[in-house]
Amino acid sequence: MLAFALYLTFGVLLALSFRVFVLVPATLLVIIVGLVGDTAGTESLWMKLLTAATAATALQAGYLVGIFRWMSQPPPIARMWR
């Protein structure tokens, strides 16, 4: 659960800093780290795939939340007149 929250937060930070083109390399990196990261573990390949898919989904959901947060902010010119 903690890893899901971390990947969700990482997705929000990516959305606030970059545009959508950074999401593909970040997702691939998360999947590769999820599959290769625990090489000495006793988990089966299916559990590693499920963990990597969950992490990639959390990253993309966090990115979506970050985009909605970015879109909900007023434009810079409106902030200037307050």
C-alpha cells in the first residue's frame, strides 16, 4: 500500500513538472524495476508482473490526478489581478 501511494505521488509530481511524453519512459522504468528489482526473491513471475502492473497503474493514475490539479488552477494572468 505504501508503494502504491509513493507511485501515485510520483505520478502527480511528474504531471506538475512535465507533459505527457514523460509518462511512457517513466512507466517503462517502473515496469523494468518491478520485474528485475527482486531477483533473489521467492515470488513467482505472475506476482512480479502483478506488482509491476499495479505500480504502473498507480503512476498513471497519479499523473491523471496531477493533470486535473494543474488544470484547476487559474491562469497566471488571473492570479496577478487578485
